[in-house]
Amino acid sequence: MALLYGILMMSFIGFILMGIDKRKARKEQWRIPEKTLWLWAIIGGAPGMWPGMKAFHHKTKHKTFKFGLPILTIMWLLLLIYLS
């Protein structure tokens, strides 16, 4: 159960990170490094970052994000199912 809550929290923050980075991109300000976004996705934020990518139309042309976030999301969901 703790893992589920952790993934939900990480996903929520991941969604917010995608929105913040998109806003900063539009304003031509300092951006969140892609390495940071990927680290967040890997440690549990992918399930929130994927809808964030769609909602904010952010990183949608990057093939690594376009295919990587759905793959990571599926992996996290399978892990949650396996451990429950």
C-alpha cells in the first residue's frame, strides 16, 4: 500500500514538473534538465508525467519521451499489480 501512495505522490509531482517545464519553455527561462525529468520518471513519476506530457503538449516530439514514458508507466503498473 505504501508503494501505491508513493507512486501516486511521485506521479502528481511528475505531472506538475511537466507543466512547470512547459511554462518555462514558453517564457524562454531556465528549464528543468531532461536528466532530471527522466530520473523522476524512473523513480515513480512516469504515470503522472505521461498524462502531463499530453495535457501540456510538452516533449511530445521527443521520441524518447513519446515512447519511454508509456513504457515506464506500464512497468510501474505491472510492478504494482505483481506486488499487490
